[in-house]
Amino acid sequence: MVAVKAHEVDGALRRPDPRIGVFLFYGPDTGLINERAKALAERSVTDPSDPFQLIRIDGDDIASDPARLSDEAGTMGLFGGKRAIWIKATSRNIAPAVDAVLKGELQDTTIVIEGGDLQKSSPLRTLCERSQKALALPCYADSGKDLGTIVEETLKNNGFSISRDARAALLASLGGDRLATRGELAKLMLYAHGKREITLEDVDAIMSDVSSLAMDAVVDSAFAGEGTGLETGSRRLAAEGVHASVLLGAALRYALMLLTARLAVEEGRPIPAVMESMRSLHFRRKPLIERHLQRWTSGSLKDAIAMIQASLLETRRLSDLGDAIAAKTLLDLARAARR
């Protein structure tokens, strides 16, 4: 089967090939994996609340008894109709059980697997990518365009509009995990209950929570070359369970914003005028950013962006070492800032 690219997943799910019986969702964004798997599993049956139509199985159970998946896939429903088997995979290998199912005939049964962040060499991912009866669907953190679509659709479906500056501030605060994005949007809509338009004040009240401020502080310390604040803040975020890719994503967004501003300065615009144009920026950070604009050049910022992007890719390839990779990258940024 031709490998599906991340941007092609939604299209593949809208018009699935009728020959496909196994759908594997994998990648670093566990929230997006769960959202897509849940939607597909529930859409594949008439009544998702019927345990005889939608069967949930833990990956450990299948790994312990590989024949169980074939038995479930070959079982006819009590009253006929379509069935779906929804599997949440674990670290144990379930590829042999899935392979046995793919070698047989799937009739009116869809198998949906939440695979986690699988490496390219993973037996389960390799199996599904090569089979004519399976699809391996990558789930990566939402890009700016994806986030914008999610925000607009979610707010519109719940009767809200959002001002332009509020939208920009909201998008700058989101990303990294689809489930976390949905949760933040739910909090924002609850806070704005009774209003029709969400304003910048609403976004600031909800999104500027303790974790967000702590993440901003870590990024600011890195770009200011302040090792003590960087180390303390990084340890706190790690203890709170903030994923390394989320922290590096925040650093990348900030570096890109800083590069745009620095290029404007190098073209001759005064720093105060550049700062005034950055409307989505929280007022508490403006004095720090002015100092960052003076410290960094466009060339050094481009080097920093390339380094952060490479580290983000490493956290996806080596998820177990994500915290260490993020810590080293931020420390390297701080050293560059001091130079």
C-alpha cells in the first residue's frame, strides 16, 4: 500500500478504500490518535454504545492471546450488521495477531488500532504499511493552518465568533496535542458562556495559566542566556508532565516571531514600532522581547530555528529521550544568547 502522508489522513478517512479492514493510527500526538480512532470506530457501526457492535480490547490481551483477535474478527454479530474492534496498543507486540487477521477475510468488521509513537522499523507499522488491506495513518502535532481550522470550526459549531487579535493570541498558545487543544477550547467557551464574540481579554484570562506562564519563562530564559532560570523552569515543567515537544514547539514559535521582528529592525524600523505591531503578545513579555531583539541577529536566529527544528524531529524519533533533548537544546540556546 502507498504510504499515507500526514496531510492526507483526513482525506483517506473520508473516502476509505472498501478493501481496507485495518486502520493503524500512530505518531507523537496521542490526543489526535485517540480522536481519529474514536471517530472511525464509532462511525463504523450503527450503535456505538452496543458492546456487541463496538468491541474494545487492550493490546496486552491480544499480545497474550494472539488468536483472540482472529476469533473476534470472525465472529458474526448477534443480530447481524457491521462490527468494529477498537484496540489500544501497548509496548507489547501485536503484529502477529494483526498479520493473522490480514491473511484472512474481514467481513463487515473494521479493526481500529491506537498504536502510539511507532518507529519506522516497528513490526506493526511495517506490516500495515505493506498490506493491501491496511492503512497506517500518521498523527503529528497540528500545524498553524490545522489549528486555525480546528479553532474556527469548534467555536462556530458552538455559536461563537472570535476577534482577529484574540484568534492570533489563541493560536500562539495552542498546539502540540489535539486533546489538549480541545480541552483549552472547552475551557475558553465555558468562560465566555453567554457571549457571542470571544475577545482578547477572554483568551488572556484562560490561556495565561500557570503552566503557560512557566513555559514562557523557560523560553525567555533560554533566549536571554539565563541558565539558572532555565534550569529551574525546565525541571518544574518536566515534573508537571509537559511534553518535550510542546516546550520545543513553544521555543520554535517564539524564535520565528522574533526572527520576523528582527528582520524588520534590520530593515530600519525602530524597535518600539516593531513591538507595537506585535499585538498578540502578552504585555508582561514585551520588556524581555525588546532585550532579545537587541541581543539576537537574524543570522543567529535562523541558526537557532534550525537547531530547534532538528531537536523536535529527534524527540519524535527518540521519544524516551525527549526531556534530555529539550534540555540540551534550550541550554545550547542560552549559550548562544550569551555569546
